[in-house]
Amino acid sequence: MKKYIATLAIAATAFMSQSCEDYLEENLVTGVSAGTFYTTPAGLEAAVNATYAENKFFYGPERGFTMTVFGTDVHTNGADGSHKMINLYDGALDPTQGFVRDTWRDFYRGINQANAVINRSAEITGMSEELINTRIAEVRFLRALFYFNLVRFYGDVHLSLDETEGVEITANRTPAGQIYSEAIIPDLQFAIQTLDASPADYMRASRPAAEFLLAKVLMTRAYQPYGNGNSDAQEAERLMTNVIENYGFQLLEDLADLWDLDNQRNAEIVWSVQNNKNQVDEGIDGQGHRGHLYFLMEYDVLPGMARDTENGRPWKRFRPTDFHLSLWNREIDSRYDKTYKHVWYSNNEGGIPRWTQADADAGYVSANQVGERKFALGDTAVYIPGPGKDHEWTAERRGRAPYLVFTRAQYDERFYPTLNKWIDPTRPNRQHEQGQRDHPLMRLADAYLIRAEARIMQGNTAGAAEDINVIRRRAAWPGMEAQMEITPAEATLDFLLDERARELDGEGHRWFDLTRTGTLVERVRAHNVEAAPNIQDYHIFRPIPLDQIDRTEGGYRQNCGYPGADC
């Protein structure tokens, strides 16, 4: 593998900042030998920060969402984008695919960055042993996360716990079970033993974050033949119980408050990838959070509407499947209403339509209204009633409405219900791609649901129902809490997966949820019309990138099913 000690940008990670107004100046360190700079306190801190920064290439930009949201039972493709093959599972999903290649490359770059910190930390002087151990624990936490993502995406992959300098053209293919036992789990166990429960710097890895990640690691391994089944589930339950009970995390009373830009550092967040408004606005951080781009329908071409920062720049990447939209009972469950957009208010006076003679002939308006504007600037221009409400909007009612109404019959790849979790109206202009949102990788609701999954695996459906009901009661409309509760008999894996789709919609968990539980192929065939014809059993892994195969002496074995595989 080609691995280089990269030129560092000290504090290039926006999430190292302590507020959205304060951030560290970017000082380029060029022509500095890692052998001398990394072994100073300042060099070690810069190297640790650079390891954190590797998350920003995946969590928030298009690639991370595409690799984790697309090709599942709950999201399919919108009209635009160059990476639809990841949803379609067609012949273009091959070893040359760009997102598959770049995900491999960037996580291995992060691993080598972590290895460099660990290997060179022994030479540090002028820094306390306690602080050195803390920084080592942080990068071991990150290395575990990077390897966990790699084995989930690619299966058996190259394992190296030593820093690579220069060019290396040999590579191993270590069984995934061995990577869990020799790298991921020991790294997280060390992090749990070493890290603070609540670090002074908000973004740094913490003991509860390491426990959370290890619980998810063990639940993922528990389904595999090399896993320990109920033993892994039992330990995952214990770890998530620690996270839930012992660190002061709390579910917010109102789910909508989670997505308030002024409330990102709240009691429900266990660990997130940080972004800084000044850095993303000024282009210092070229990544930022871009989720505000991808889930939006093409509102800006509709009558009375124009693109603006408040409504977002619609890239039309990820469209909810019919199955996904059927999951919420909106009479008792508030989550769809609190995380999807329903109304677009007119912001383009010149585009406001007028009543026509055809409207008058149909009886929608009186003859003297022909030629008048249907609505005024600031009035409703577009309305999506959403699932469970379409029956209220007959053709007659839609015709009489002064605004445009989209029901299920009108949904297509351009116009569809729009997830609103990531919208960012604070961007400096309507075209600006980088947003300031943090990306929450771990939040307390997920901890409850993973513990419920661990309990289901152990046959404790009563305990699983208790955990699921905690989440469902929070999601209930006032007075509907009892109706939202489920019984132990309903606490099945299928119900849990549906609940995760309702609660964690668009947050980057779904592909992992389905591959972890062995339900990807079954659920995609049942619920993703575009993907169903092509998906095969081997698609539980992505192809090994051709770059890796070509640059490895003697080649590198391809995953079964993909071009070049010898299976």
C-alpha cells in the first residue's frame, strides 16, 4: 500500500474549536520531518488533530451519505448525481467506482496517521505521561473506528498496526474476525481504560464514546460465524447500559430540538464530528457538513419559488422509498412531522401563477378571478401532505387549492418528501456547499436501540420492549404515549429495524444496520424498486478498489461477485 506521512495543517480540523466564533489559525507545516516534528509536544498534538480530521472526508460530505444511505430499504435515488450505481447495484458498481476507492484510501490514511502517533509517542519529551497516554487512547479509538468501517464495507482487509513510511507495495488480506480481535476491540478496550468520561475539549474521544462504539462493534460481530453470539450481545448490553445510566446523557424532550442549529451540543449527543461556521464559510475547511444538499426535492423550479438559503440547494440525491414513508403512524408518532418539510412559502413574486379560464371552467374559481395571482409573496406556494394524508387531497381539492399540492401520485425523482434534519440556513449564500452542522455519530437514542437489539438476541424481549418504548414515548404526540408503546411480543428484529429507520432517518446508519443483521438483500428486494432487480448476496460488501489491486505486488484478492474475483 502506498502510504506517506502527509504534510500537516495544524488545527485544520474545525471541530477542535471551542465555539462557533473561535477557531485556530491554520498554519501549514511544510518540509518538516515527521521524525523530528512528531516527537515534540506540538507535533504530537498536530498529529492527533490530523487523525481526527480524517473523519471529515466521510462524515458530512456526499460520499459518507451515499455509502450508508443509498441502496437500502428506506432511500433510493433522486434525479441527480453520478453515484447512482451504489443504489442500483448494477454493473457500474465495480472496482473503479470513485466513492468505493476514496473511502478505502481515506480510512487507511487515517489508520496510518494513527499508527504514526502511536509509534512515535515513545520519543516524546516535555509532555506528561498521562497526557501522552490520553492522546494515544484517542487515536486508538479513531483507528478502531476506521478499521470498523473498513471491515463493514469490504470484509477481509489489510491489517497493519505499524506506521508505513514511503511506498509499500505488499499488502495482506487479514480475516475480518482477526481484525476485530487484534485491532478494533483491543484499541477500544484501551480507550475505555484510559480516556476521561468528559474531556475538557467537547469534540475529543471519551470513555462513553469508546463504550458506545465497542457495543456496536460487538453487536456487529455477534451475527458473524467468527463472533461470540450471545456473549457479544451480553457485553454490548452491559456497555450500552453504562452509556445510558452513568454519564448524565439524556434524551431531549422534543426530538425537533436535536436539529436546532443553536442546540447542537446537547445532552443527547455522545460523540460527533465537529464543524466550525467561520472555517466552512471562509473555505478554510473544504468539507463541512453537506447533508443539507442531498435530501431535498427540486422546489426551486416550482411556481412562486426560487432557490434561497432558507430552503436549501436541492441536489436531489436521496429519495425516501414508499416503504419508508409508510413506517410512521402520524396520528400518534411525531417524527415524520418534525423531520420532514411540508410547506414552501413563496419567495419569487414574478413566478406566482394566475388562475386560468380552465380553472374557472372546472369550477375551481369564479370567472372574475381569472388572471388574478393565486397567492401572494410569503403565502404557501407548495405543500406536501405526506404519508397518511394523501386521501384528504382529492383531485377536486387540489384543483381548488391556490398552491401546488404534491401527493403520492405526483412523486417522482425530482419531487418527493424532503428530509429536513440537515437544513442549514446560516450558509453565507444560497450556492455555498459547506454547512456548519456537526455530524452526530453517536446519540443516546441509538444507545437504547442497540441495547434493545442486544436484548432481542438474548431472548429478553421484555427488556427490549422497555428500551424501544423509551424512544417511542419521546416520539409520541402529547397524550399518545400509551398508544406508542409496544408489547414484548412485538419486540422483534424486524420491528427494531423499522424503529431504527423511523428514529435515525438519514443519519448514516442504515446500510450498516442491514448488513449487520443480514437483512440487506431481503429488505432491498422487498422495498427498493430501483435496486431490487440487481442486488445479489455478494453486495453485502463493496468491491476492493482497483487502485489497491494494481499497486500491490502480486495483486490483491477481489471480493466475490465483482469483476476480477476468483471465487
